[in-house]
Amino acid sequence: MVQNLLLPVGMMGHVIGKGRQNLNTIETKTEVTLKVWDGKLYIKAESEKSEKLAVREIRALAVSIFGLKNSAKLRNSNGNVRSDNMEK
């Protein structure tokens, strides 16, 4: 199963981390494969449980980086991570 998350351009680098450090940590912790392609973050998971855990970890990371109080500010109706006010 593969899912993609749309992150604002300004957030993508922070979520990836220096030398892919944040993505590597999430991959190890959740047992998924994360790839960045054409401005999108793709999650390849063997189970729905690991996929959901990875999405949760990415949202938590984005919230901690940008100091947001609620991760609901980062997702749209499709569950994709985003923020209108950060894209400007």
C-alpha cells in the first residue's frame, strides 16, 4: 500500500531533516519506506497499521517543528498534510 502526503514547500525540508535524518528515524520506527518525489512524500507500507503510524509521526514532527498546537491545521479533507497559511 502506498500513500502520498502533500506538505507545504517550506515544511518539506524540515520534515526530511539534514541528511534525511528525520525520514530515516520514521522509517526505522514505523517499518515503512519513505520517498520524496516531485514535492510529495510517499509512504510505502506493508500494513495499514504501519502506514497510519508513519503519518502520525510525520504530523507530530511537523507540529513540533512549526510550534502548531493542533495537527488538524495540517491536513485537508483527504488526510493529506498541508497548511494554507504556510504556502504563502
